[in-house]
Amino acid sequence: MNYNEFVDRMRTELDKLIPVAEVRVIDVDKLQGQSYRGLEVREKEQDAAMTLNLHGAFREYNQGKDFREIALNLALSCRSELEHIPKFDLKTLMNYQEMKKHLAICLVPMEKNLDLLAKIPHRDVMDMAAVYRFDLGRNNTYDEGASILITNRMLESYGISPAQLQKDAAVLAPEEHPLSIRPIYSVLSDYIDYPDEGPAPGEPMPFVASSGFRGSGVLMYPGFMEQAAKEVGGSFYVLPSSVHEVLLMKDDVGIDYRDLKEMVTTINAEMVKPEDRLTNNVYHYDQKERVFETADHFAERMEEKEKVRPSVRILLQDNKGKYQERDRTPAPDRKNRKGEER
């Protein structure tokens, strides 16, 4: 039995095991290369539904697990999840004025999502793209089961332009998903037995920036860079640890950005699930110039400044005598352009 046959057979089985629901086969478009053919399970007379990616169940079947046992486990899980799905009727879902208060901004890697980005409103952010979701409520920070990715077709049905969506999200997303910037040791202490006492003297102290949902999108919040610079204590590097959060590190800790980039690449490859990876790049915010850019570009810009500075000093040195000659006349005897005393 191949995967598609497994999906069809599971649809028939779940239809029997969950009589209160309607089960159908659907193709689910998802970001991060995670699109799949699966099942939609919808409680009868309800508009909200849950989707099932059956690839994990199919692997269990191929490893020898009984099909009926797999189906029973899925049915039990579906019954539990259906009880917690927010009750949104179709009329509400089609009303943008009602739905916009649930807006969330999310960042995804651009290159990995080019096909789907052509179908959804988004904003380019270097090698990333900001996309928009309606967050309808979750059991935890990383659960996307009750969120809706906003597509171009949805905007057309709402009669809303991408520009209006971006404007609304900039205002409403920070209200629905408030920004949090905390020292990493403080965040770790929430999950594990980690001393909430800060780094050792001389060690860098990364900060974690996030929100309650797909938190790397906080980079797009109005005023984020200025607020983060105050928290961190000046200009800083941005390390995209995942789509769920980013790390901020002050840029005067003596760490070469190339080392940071290598670290991000290694962590992505070894510790972050493919669907959660954002990018291997590292970024920089220059507090003085108010510029957000890649760390590579920042380094190039600093090198160009260093090339210009010696030339300026030489020019000032060469003209030093001229400036002194012009200023030798005592102040009371200097005359303005009309020949009048100042």
C-alpha cells in the first residue's frame, strides 16, 4: 500500500470511528516545504476543522504497526482536538473586520518558499519574507493547528489590499502577540533548572526576542529595533535561532560575525527541525545610523568608512596652515562681506 492508498483507507476508517465528524482527503499548502496530502476532520455543522498529516502514521504502518491500532489512536486524538478547536462560524471567518484582531506577523525563509509566496501577501526582508496569519488560539507556543495562513484569494474576497493588511498587522499584531525581550538565562530558567543569575564576567549575554506565536516576526514590529537597542545596550547582531524567536547580541563583545554565522549554520543543521529553520544568515542593527542589514553588509560598510577616515585626516593636515592663516586677524578687526565691523 502506497501513501495515497493509506490516506484513502484511513479516511474510510476515521469516518466510521468518529461519527460526529466529516472526514475528507485534502492537499494542504504549507510553508517551509511542509505541504502534504492528508485528511481534514470537521465536526458536523461546524466551519472550523483540523488537518492530519499522515506521513508519521504511514511510517508506523510500514514498520509493522497494526493499521487498526493506528486508526484508533488517531481517532482518539481527533476527538480530543475537536473539543478544543475555537468555534468560528463561516460568517465570522469571512468578515475581515472581525478577523483582523487575530493578525500575526511571521517570518519565513524566502528561497525555500518561493512557490507558495507567489500565492500569499508578503513583504521581502532581505533573504526572509514576512507573511501573515490569523491566530485563532493554540494549546502552546509552537502549535499552528488553529491558525490560518492569509492568501491572495482571501484578500480578494475581503476586498483588502496587501498594503492595508500590512498596515493593520503592524498595529494589531503587537497587541495580540506582545513583544518580549529577555536575557537568555532568564528564558532558560522557565523550562529547565537553569540558574537565573546571568553570565560570568566577560561572557556575552544574548537576549531572546519573541512573542506568543511564531515569534521571529517581532523583527517587523514598529519600533522594535530602537527598543531592542535600549534593552541590549547599543547596536546588536540578530541571530535567527528559528522561526519562533531570534537572539540579540551586543556587537562589542569581541565576537567575529563570521563565528556567529558559523554557529547559526551548525545549530540549524544539527538541532532545529527543517520546518522551524529561518535562515543561516546573521544580521546587524546599527543604533547610530538606524540601519538594519546583513552582518556581511555591515562589515563591508565599516571597511569603507575606515578607508575614508585616513583620507579625511590627511586633507585636514594638509590644510591646517590655511585654516590658521585665515583665523589670525583679531576678532574685533574682522569685517563682514559688506566691509562693516562685526
